Amino acid sequence: MSETASAASKKLHIKTYGCQMNVYDSERMADLLRPLGYAVSDQAEGADLVLLNTCHIREKAAEKVYSEIGRLKVMRQEKEARGEGRMTIAVAGCVAQAEGEEIMNRAPAVDLVVGPQAYHQLPELIARTTRAKGERLKADFAPEDKFDALSTERQVSGPTAFLTVQEGCDKFCTFCVVPYTRGAEWSRPVASILEEARSLASKGVREITLLGQNVNAYNGLEVDGQESTLPRLMQALSEIEGLDRIRYTTSHPNDMTDELIRAHAENPAVMPYLHLPVQSGSDKILRAMNRKHGRQAYIELIARLKAAVPNIALSGDFIVGFPGETDKDFEETMDLIRTVGYASAFSFKYSKRPGTPAAAMPGQVDEAVADARLQALQALINEQAQAFKASLVGQTIDVLFEKPGRYGQQAVGRSPWLHAVFAEDAAHLIGQIVPVKIVGVGNNSLIGELEKVHA
Ligand code: SAM
Ligand code: SF4
């Protein structure tokens, strides 16, 4: 996050856990606090305000927060001992929403707890935070109030940016806390999204990633009061001068309309990449997860997509060790992965989340079995990802250069399929989209060479 406020006198450290939506929220919290004189710092040490923007999706993610609070408490004492004043500790994000009361009981060092739909009130809450009289818990559920309060003016830190267009979820997958922490599905109005996108584009952003828990269910209102759709929103965004690339995440298979598939084929700004989680390849497990679609429907959807957009790369999320998952169910997941072919994927061991229906289901899977399945699944995905990258060697692809590389004049950019691409002597091209010949494959990246005209 870049910092320009010259009058800034206080240090703000934000630690972000979890998904891209939290990354977006952290940037917006920094935007909100800048006028109060807070400048972002990479270090928690010596900070006047530390914000932990938390994730509740898996147990480990939530536990990390409590150990971080322990570390911060020590830093706070040291800061005070140095006579540098007090460090305010605030917890934001989904743990704050789900466990607000518990945090305050378990971690009295925390000054303020603020949920993901209430952080626009941070300036006021921080200003009032004194341990004696401040309101310590804010966890209202009104995303519309939040977006009304946030400025559409954005600070940018490079040619790519996230933009939240939809929040919450009504799908209630039996393993997932999102419907409880982020609330009901809600889409931002089109006009406010376009305004924010214009602000980003005017500051050099060339690629935006539209964010939502179920982003392809986007149905925000147009100025005339009509409901829009994600493809229509992307069409309007692609007409903004300078915005050349659009991505969106995360999508649900049931909201993958023909109109959206056509947008991939017809709107050149829409990147040929789709993150479409399926979670499992077993119909029995999909039913128990309440995913509301079967294995075959997903496979047919992918076939329709590939027919319309032959160069599309797919990504997904998988959960192994869901209650009741047998070796046969797991093998069906592996078989689905072989059938679909992924360019990348996120995979997780099922984590029991209190209050979700799956937590009470019989047949919880042994940890060692889940570990072994996760390893096997990741090895298969890795093989597919490497094969896809290898298929690009020798091709010339468009790369958006994003930031300096590891040394010298090297720069790192993004392929249309979201790979990191390293190229020598490209530092002068940061912020531009240029053709790059792929000459090699790294573990998580591609190695490219500039065409002579750009070198
Ligand atoms: N809305 C998106 C969807 O439907 O795919 C994703 C939301 S969630 C933030 C991201 C991923 O976390 C899910 O796709 C799922 O794979 C994983 N996840 C959610 N709850 C989980 C749990 N209890 N245990 C393990 N993984 C979980
Ligand atoms: Fe969670 Fe399912 Fe909603 Fe995704 S669709 S956020 S996994 S409940």
C-alpha cells in the first residue's frame, strides 16, 4: 500500500488474513484512516494503531488471531515503556463478526472489535476509543450503509486493483461460515462501482478484479432502477478508458449463465480465466454440502465454457475430508479433476466450524486420512498446472507488467491466465501490457523474453 499523506503523524499497521475481499477491505480502512493522520507501516512494532483484519473460514485462521494479539500486547508494553504512547489494537473482519463478545472476554487487550460491514465507522470509533468510555464492539449488518459512507476515490499501489461489487451469501453450504459472518447477498449499485473504477483507471490501473462471495450472482441496480448482471457490468467497465482487463471472483456454478459465458467469448477485456469452485466430485458429498448442483452438471457447464472460450483456464476450490467422505468419494473428486483439467486450484482439509450444519454431521474423517488425500489432490493439481504452463513455452502472450522483479531491471507481470511472468530489462514497462515470448517455466511462474521492439 503506498502512502502519500505528508501530514501523517501516526503509524497504522494492518495485518490481513484470508481472502481477497479482506485485502480490499484493508485498503479501504487505510483510506478511511488517512485523513485522521494515519500512515500505513509494514511493521507492527511502534505502531499507534494495529488493525487485524481477520478470517474465520477455517479454525487455524481464527486461532492465529489470538496468538497475534498476544504478541501485540508485548509490543504495546514495550512502546509504552519507551514513552512513545499507547498502541491501540483493533480486530476487524469475520472473526470480529462471529466472535466479537468472545474476543473481548478472551483478549481484554483488544480496544475495539469491528465487523466487516461496520468498518466505515472506524474513524469515529477510533477517535472515541478510550478504555473507559469507548464503544468496543460494532458488528452491524448493512453493507449498503458501508458503501454509501466509503469514498469512491481510491489510492492505488500499481496497475492492478481489487474492487468489491457484491457481499454476503445466501447459499448456505453446510461447511461455510460466510452467510453468518458476511450476511445476506447484496450487490452494490452500478453507478458507484463505475465511479470507483474510473478513479482507479485515472490513476493507472489497467486490470481490476471484481470481488464478491458469489460475484456471478451480481444484480446491482442501474441508475434507472433495473437490475444489472455481471456481464452487463463488465461491459460498462470495459468502456472506461485505460481499463483493459477484467477478472472476477468467486463464482458459484449455479450462477454461471449463458450471458456470462458469452461475455468471455465476446468482451476482449474479460480475461480467459475462471475460478469456479466445485469442492467435491462426489454427488453424495455435494448433496451433504448443500452445493445445489451435481457432478455431471458441473462437468457439462465446463464443457459449454470450453466450447465457447477454447483458451479458458480453470481454477477451483476443493475440500477433502468432508464428513462422510469415503475413499470412493475422494476418488470421484480426483476423477473430476482429471476430466476438467485445472490451471490452478486452492484445496483445503475440511475444518469444523462451530454453528455450521456440517460440524454436527456423523462420519468426521480421520486427520491422517484427510492429510493423505490433500497431498494426493495437490500433487495432481500441481501436475496439471505445470503442464499448462509448459504448453505456453514458445508462445507470445500479453503480459501486464506490475512491479519490479527480484533484481536489476527485471519486472514481474501477469499473464491473461494469472501466472506471474518474470522478464529481464522490463522495469520501464511497469503499468503496460506488452507481448512477451515465454521461454521457460518456474515453480509458480513463467519466464519471458521481451520482443526486440520493447527491450
Ligand atoms: N463463495 C465461494 C464459493 O462458493 O466457492 C468461496 C467462499 S470461501 C471464502 C473460499 C473457500 O474456502 C471455499 O470455496 C471452500 O473451499 C473453503 N472453505 C470454506 N469453508 C471451509 C471449511 N469449513 N473447511 C475447509 N474449507 C472451507
Ligand atoms: Fe460459503 Fe457456499 Fe456461500 Fe461460497 S457459496 S460463500 S462456500 S456458503
